[in-house]
Amino acid sequence: MSPHSRARSALFAAALGAIAACDDAPPATAPPTDLPPPAALLIPFAPAGSPLPDLTADQLALFQRGSAVFQIEFAPENGLGPLFNAVGCAACHENPVVGGSGSNDPEEEGEDIEGHATAFKGGVCDNLAAVGGQVQQQQVTPALADALGIEAEPDIPGATASGRRTTPDVFGFGLLDAVPDAQILALADPNDRNGDGISGRVHRTADGRIGRFGRKAQAATLREFNSEAFVMEMGVTSPGNPTEQTVGGNPLPDGVDPTADPEVTQDEFDAADGFVRLLAPPEPLPLDLIGAIGSVVFVNIGCASCHVPALLTGPSPVSAISLKVVPAYTDLLLHDMGPKLADICLGDARPSEFRTEPLMGLRFVTAFMHDGRALTIPQAIAAHGGEGARARSRFARLSSFEGFALLRFLRSL
């Protein structure tokens, strides 16, 4: 085994050990007896944009069909809008390959930097869906522009806060979807029992499920996350989400939406969902000795307390997803990041709370943090407040060599 493989294996082993150690409750059921041998517990890396390793022929065909749907450029005649941010999934998820992040230039408003608005009053969050929230679409079709005399969705009425969002990559999201709820709960420490200043908590959806997708962990499943993206980002309805976005909650004018709902078929949506579900996390660059030292620094200054290096998927009918080590660098929990980062609320996530961002494919990111405010990794670390303040302070006190080693490690991901 190479030095970089040993370093990563040790990091992942420590993370999985921590997951097991922090679960004080007895297992709800007896452990399965049909687990695969250790050799099958592989990290499912592949080149960026590639499918998970070891898919069946049918699964690979689904991935390829889904890639084609993901790359459709919609028009009003086949479902685009009337309100939208981009003409297709790949119009934003493009860097460096289909499924990656957006261009995410914080100096430019456009399809890859979008606006959100919600209302937070008396400790209760309203996503303003009844009046067109929470995503404020930046483009409209010509028909809607002619009918209402607008070039973008107007400000969402009743909002108390707004926020900007960059386009994240979706690498390895099918693996994150397969992480058992019990593992996320085991990582939670809402009362900071261990006194480390980290008090991550789960996001509970309105029906009590554990959220894990989105910058506020607002979506409980990948399927829901993808369905919301179709209608909120492209104005394309699907069988699971057949309602168009509105302007201020008012009915759309007659004739501005020529395509009957749902605007993609179940088969098309299932294919696009399958593409995202089966998209592999990109294989990191090899670590040299300095990078391996950086991985230790990452743990020592507290980054791994939230950016947990590895999670483990549960049993799945898809062998390529079942019982795999996920190089996630996230705990999928909400953390209070302090008042300087606070913007919108969402569900039970308060304005200053954000889900720990996965770091799979970090080396391809061009702007950091949820709103792209940081152009470099050091700037992103410096922006961490609240529960991230201790790690930020430790980073600021690193020697030049330790800081260099940490960045060498992070730029390998």
C-alpha cells in the first residue's frame, strides 16, 4: 500500500471508529450476519464524472440515459419555465465535468449564483412557497416577460432575509443518500456533551425525517432533492412535483406555459435521478509525505469534528452502493456558523445554521462557502464562525509548514 493510501485509510478508519464510539445506545436490531468480507468495504472512487465502480449492465445503462437527460437544454416548448435559473441541469453542474459545480464567480449574477429568500419570525421559518419562495428565479421565458413586463422574478413578498447560493457538485450523492439515519444521529451532539464547542444537530423535516441534502439539510432524500431542483431551477415539472412556481403566489397568465404538466415523464426523471445516484466521488490526488502530514493537521485543529472524513453506507439493493466507505468529509448535520454567515432560514434550520459541506471533489471548486464569498481555502476557513471558530483560530496559529501541509492535503480531495 502506498503512503498516500495508508494515510487516507488511517484517516477513514479513525472516522469510522469515532462513529461507532459516539453511539452509546444499544443497537435497535441484531447486527446482520451476511456482511461481505472486509475486501468488499471499498471506497468507490472513480475519475470525476464517472459512474460508481462495479455497476451492472442495467445500472450503467440507466446512468448513461440519465446523463443524457441531465444534459438536455430545455426550451418553453418542452417544459422550460416560465420562471427558471438555468436551461438544464448541466448548465450549472458543469465544472470540471457534468455533475460538477458551477462556475460560481461571486462577482457575477447568473445561473450559477442564485438568490433565495425566506421569513424568520418568532423562531418560526416560512419558506414563502405560497408567494414564490424560497428560490428567486433570475430568468423568465419570453411569453411571461411579455405578459407581465418582467425580466426576472420580483422580490419575494414578506421576506425577512435573503441569501446567495453557489452551485455545488453532486459527486457521491447516491452514497450519502444510503448512509443510515442512525449513523447521522450517532454523530449529533446538540448539547455539546464533550465540550469541544461543536454541537451539530440533525435537521428534522416537517414530517420528522432526517434531512441531509441542501445547504440547510432541508431534503431528506436524494429523490426529493432532485425533484425540487427540476422545478425550482428550470421550471420543469415532474410526476413527483407537478406544480409550477408562481410570481408572488398569483396564477400564471394564460398561454405562458405551453407544455402540459408534468413536463418530464417518470422514466426521464428516474433516469436523471439514477445518474446523480450512481455518480462516483472523484478519486483524490495521490498524497506525498507533506500531504499526509496535512491530513493529520486537519484532524488536530478540529476540522474533522464536522468534516468527518468517512461515513459508511447501509445495505442497498445496488451492490455498488451497499456497505461502502464514503469519503464524505461531512457529518450531514446542522452547525451554527455565527451571525456573520447568517442569511435565510429553511425548515427547522435557523438563519445561522448550515449543513457541513461535503468535501468530495474540493480541488475542483473555484469559489467557497455557500455563497461563494471566499475565493481561496484559507479565506473559507477564516469565514468560519460560531462552532467553526475554534478550528479557525487553530488554523491561524499554525506554522507556515503546517498550513502549507494542510492546504496540500485539502487540494488533493
